[in-house]
Amino acid sequence: MNWWNHSTAIIDEGASIGKGTKIWHWTHICAGAKIGEQCSFAQNVFVGNDVVIGRNVKVQNNVSIFDAVRIEDDVFCGPSMVFTNVYNPRSSISRKDEYRPIMVKQGTTLGANCTVICGVTIGRYAFIGAGAVVNRDVPDFALMVGVPAKQIGWMGEYGKRLDLPLRGEGTYTCPHTGRKYTLEIQKVTVSHS
């Protein structure tokens, strides 16, 4: 075994867990889960069967990652944030055949207590503020806050706000990385030097 788990964690037989991953207190990883290398699952996390998680993903306390969620590399899931998988749940009606997928792309930050409603894609390096409710797709590098979440700006790969207009065109060079960000037609692209 090239990963580690605390003695209170439950790892169902069949789960695929990458090298260097750490699984802490009272966390449950289901048999069908596929988890990449160097991930960290904090206290009281649940990972369902139909879940795929990339490498270097950090999942903080009290997060449940239900079936139909896909998380790419380098994503941060803040404490007590929520993923849903049924759009219109009822206790008396089984809707397991109606799960809507969620895709969280590379480098995204999901702030503490935010909620991601099923059926959405969150773009690369997006930043979802604490307590926000994401109910529609999010562009790459978008800074989203509020209920429902609205875009208020752009974030760079380094995790700092970009000095770019919300709409229109512009360029910005990150003083931390030297990467140049360009905004054109409501889309931000980055060039790596």
C-alpha cells in the first residue's frame, strides 16, 4: 500500500487510491472511487462509488463527494462545501437513475460552505467564494460569489485576483508568476513564459 489512512477511516475493497494520498479520521471511501496521487481527505469526508478525482486534490472537513462528480487535478474543496447529484430530490421517490454530473476542472477553488448544484461544469482555475451557490456553468478563471453565484471578476492560477475588467478586453501580467492573462470576448486565456 503506497497511500496512508487513519485507523478510523473506512476504505471499501476495490477503491483505487493513488500513491502518497492521505485519508484522515472518520472518512469513508467507497469501492468504486478512483482517486489520484498526492490527495488529502480531511476528517469526516465521504467519497461515493461513481467518483473520479485527479491528483493533488485537497478535500477539507465534512465534504461529501457523491456519485457523478468528476474532479480534475489540483482542486481545493473547502470545509463543509456541498455537491448535489439529484436536482429535485424527494425522500419517497428514488431518483438514482437521474443523477446529473458535476465537472470541476483543474486548479479550481471551492470555498468553505459553497454549494455546487448538479449538472454544472466549473472551469479551470475558477474561484468560488465561501457560501456561494453555483447553479450554472462557470467560465475558466471566473471569480464567483453570492446566492446564486454571480461573477464579479477573474482569478489567476496563483490564486490572486486579476486586474482585468469583468467585460470587454484587457491584459494583465501576474507579478508572482510572470504569466500574461488576456481577456477577449468574455474568455480569459493565459500564456506561460
